[in-house]
Amino acid sequence: MRGGAYVYILVNRHRTVMYVGITRNVERRLIEHRTKAQGGFTAKYNVDRLVLVEEYPTAPEAIVREKQIKGWSRARKDALVSASNPDWNDLAPDRWPGDSSLRSE
């Protein structure tokens, strides 16, 4: 998708920590989170399970959505994830089945 972007939500294994992010390339960004290449929040709290991805035609639209979600309560974020992924499965293996680097531990 040229010019588009994605809003995504990651959680840790026990779903106690959540991260909302934006990227143009979900696969590349997820690899960075899982390998802890960038350090920071997700590395510190082992947040590496992809539970939600939303696609937007432009980066500004995705930024608006990311900020909206970040302003929500945890309960509302949980409801958003549950609506599209009721079991909170890691979505990476389904999106990129042949890439073993995208499997959560």
C-alpha cells in the first residue's frame, strides 16, 4: 500500500502490558520489537505479541487513530482487541506463516 500506514497493538505474554504503535511496514516493525532492536518500552516489558492491526490509506489518518486509541482507557482498548481477536491470538503467524522470526515464544 503506497502512502498507507498501519496502527497496531502488541501485548506481552500475560496481556498485562499493551503497546499501541504506527508503522508503514508491520512485518519489519514486529521483527524490531521481537529482536529488541530498538530497545525502549517494548523491549523492557517483553511486549511482542501482535493482537490487532488496522490499515489506513494515509499516514496522517493512521496517526489520528493511534492518538485516539492511546487516549482510551485500558478497558476500551481491551474491548477493541476482543472485538476482532476474541482469543487474543498472536496474529503474526497467520499474516506471515513462513517467517519463523515472527513467532512469539
